[in-house]
Amino acid sequence: MGHINAALDWLIQFFNTVWPLVVSTFVGGWLAFQYIRRHEHRRELEQRFARLKLVYFVLSSQRHRLQRLQKNALQPYAASSRRAEMMPPIQLHDDFPRLDMPQLPGLFEQDSVELLNEMIDVEQRFLDVADLLKRRTRLIRAEPVNLAQLKVETDKLYEEVPILEEQYGEALYSLNRYMESQPRGIGGETLDYIAWMVCSVCGATAAVFFFSHWAINSSAVVEMGLDISLVSALVFALSLYFSLALTAIVFIMGVYTAIKKLKSSLIYVLSLLLAAAPVLYLMWADYNMMT
């Protein structure tokens, strides 16, 4: 067993020399990867939310034009039986904002297809009103004027505009609620993912600590003639130090999530118990020895 013990002793010396470099390299690389990943994810969320705000602006602008049309052009003649003849030609310029149709599907979740269709439908009906105004203008300027057709188009205008204005209100309300439900940056979902990762690390640290403690004090290991207790003692000490560091880190992260009222706060409580388990065990063992 002398060769095995010599190999174990060399392994311990090598581990003591190399492990800080290995650990720091791994931790540094992992943190850099997580930072880049979170930065890209946050930028995607911010861009998506900005496009949703643009959709809201486009529909709000169209609704504002529709409301001006209703107030300035339709209401003054609404009660007149000769409104088709009295109402002058109405020009609705084509410079109003439009929805970017190819971009819309990527802004809505699969369970929000109905809302997407509502956005598309309300703009299409706005375009139909714009075409209706153009047809009415051509009828007025035609010689001779087709009064019967002009009356049909005018009555249709009075019928469509109030309905469309109401639809705009419903669509904007639904869109606003959808926007409020969407993440605008790094939120609870990412923190929950990190919380479970931290919980796993804490559990692994506690497991390594108690296994090393068992290996150091196990009579079976001594009977085998292996001096594995040296390795176990080293891992025991490292896991204890790591446990102390994790306890402080998890406590701070748990307080942060509790202040933010995120659902991952309970996960951090479990992580704190796991991380502090080695320290609590040693305190309990010392107390038993004293009593």
C-alpha cells in the first residue's frame, strides 16, 4: 500500500497547488458566460418590449385620427337627413403609422394568437374606412353625382366609424394588459433558474462534507490500509470553507429576492439550510463534546 499512499500524498500536494487556479479559471469563465448570456437575453427582452410599445403607438395614432374624423367631420351632420349631400369631401392622408406585419408574429406568444388577429383586424378595418372616404370623395366630384350611391357610402361611414372606434378601445386595452404581463428585462424566471443552481451547489457541498467526515472516521477505510483519510481531510476542510462562503452568499441573495418578492425566495431558504448544514453540524458536535 506504500505506493498508493505515496500517490495519494503527491495528489494532495498537486491539488493544493493547482486547485486555486483551476477553480478561479472555471468560476471566472462561468461568470463571464452567464454575464454575456444574461446581457443578450436582457437586450432581446428590451427590444421586444420596445416593438410592443411601437405597436401600441401605431394603433393609438390610428385611433386618434379616427376620433378626429368622427368629431370634426361626422358629428356636425349626424342628425341631418341630407348629410350625404351636406358633408364635404373628407381627405384622410396616407401618412398615418402602419403596423409592421412581418414583425408582428414574433411579438406575441402562441396562446395570444387571438390578440394578434385583433391587432391585424383593427388596422385592416381602419384601411377600409380610409378607402371608403376615398370612394365617397370620387362620388362627390363625379359628374353627374350619383346621390343614391353617395347616400349608401355616407351611411356606411356613419355605421363603421363608431364600431371601429370601440374596437380600437378594446384592442388597446388588451394590448396594454398583455404588455404589462411581459418581462422587460431580467426577471424572476432567470433568478429562479439561478436559485435552483445555487441550491444544487449547496446540496452537493453538504453531501461532500458529510461523506468526507464519514471517510475520515470510518473504521472500514482504516482496515483497508488506504490513507484516504488525507484526501478526505483536505476535501472536508475545503467543503467547510466553501460552506461558510455559500452561507453568506445565499443569505444575501435570499434577502434580495425577499425584498423583490420573487417566488425564488423559498428556494434560497432551502439553499441556506443546506449551505449552513456543515457549520451547524460542527456546532452541534462541539456542544455535545462540551456537555
